Amino acid sequence: MSLDKLMSIQGSLNDSLAAIRLVFALEPLILKAGDLLRETLTKDHKVLVCGNGGSASDSSHLATELACRFLTDRRPYPAISLSAEGSLMTAIGNDYSFDEIFARQVMAFGQPSDLLIAFSTSGKSKNVTLALETAKNLGLKTIAFLGKDGGDCLGTADLELVVPHPLTAKIQEAHKVIIHLLCELVEPYLAQ
């Protein structure tokens, strides 16, 4: 391996570690998010999750950890990735607008005391902002995973986990760490 490639790998890994170190400052908010997630699931409410692009994958990742299992064999809990149903999203995008692809699903599936978890590394995703606003109007609790300065989404969720790093990929890596931290916090309280 050439020295240039090694230096590039080390630089990238150092950027990843810097983004993950930012998660330490979020510990009190992550604990609150864990409490909110645990309360939602143990009181038989559901979790709706959304995001665009790589954040859509993160929304599916979190929903899968809850609906299947994380570390232990336990019963499944209701978690739906609103980013996963292509035919529904494209119908809403075609018949209404791309800005409404998550909000209309929140209206369809959300009930008061459910929880919406929304991902936006830039905080500038109109469809995510509209989903958060719709959820609050319907009485759902909300958590936003954000990056950079929080963008337009900042101030729209009950609880905001902002990773203030400039690079989208590194923000997503930190978001994945937070997803796993939440699962570690919550899973011991979920019924087998």
C-alpha cells in the first residue's frame, strides 16, 4: 500500500473519530431520548422513523433493530421506517409533492403518544421538517437526528441530537453510534 493511501485512510479515520467524539457532549440528550423511546415502546405505542438518502438507511436500521432485535432474543416492537415503502412514497410524491412523502405517512400511521424519529444530516430536508411539524400537530412525540448546525429542522422536535460536524458521511457515522447507544439503553427494559 502506498504511503499516500495510508495517510488518506488515517485522515478519514481521524475525521470519523472526531465526529464520534462529538457524541460525548450529547450524553444527557441521548439518555432522554432513550427514556422517550423506552416509554413509547413499553406503553404499547409505535415508533415511526424517516430520513432521505443515507438517512433513509439509518431510519430502516433503527426500525429493524426495534422490530426484530438488537442484542437479545425478545419480542418484536412496532417500528416502521417511512423511508422503506417505495410505492407509497412515489405515489405521494407524484400526487402531492416530495415534501409530503413523510408527513402523509405520519397522518396515516401515527397516533397520539407514538414517537417520530427523523434523520436529516443537513437539517434542510423539507419533507423531514414537515413530518416533524405534522407529528407534533397530531400529538406524537418527536426526536430529530441532525447534523451541522441543525438547519431548518432545529427547533421542530421535542428532542434534538445534533452532531455539529461539517461532513455528511461523518455525521451519519456518529448517528449510527447513537442508534446503537439507544438500542443498548432501551433493550434491557423490553419484554422478552
